[in-house]
Amino acid sequence: MKLRLALEEKLMDVRVRDRLLAEGKITKEEVKKYMDTLNDETKNAVPLDHEEPKNIQ
């Protein structure tokens, strides 16, 4: 069961997904179905302050 889930997640990896879509190996419907199963984690988001490094030696 864990192997199947790991393989499914790998197919939907953003670095691989677009290529698989272009090759017709997965469909937009499959991507949407997978995205709909993901939990909304926005409540756990932490804003990051981006500052330029100060004189790092």
C-alpha cells in the first residue's frame, strides 16, 4: 500500500507532472482528482521575511 502511494505521489511531482501530461501518460482529470485529495495546510503556513544578508564573512 505504501509503495502505491509513493508511486502516485511521484507521478504528481510538479517536476514530472507537466512532462507526463504532455506525453499523455496522465490526464488533467487525474491531476485534479489528486489535488482535490490534498489537505488544506494554509493554517500551518508561516510568513517568511526576506532580508539581504549583511556583510557575511
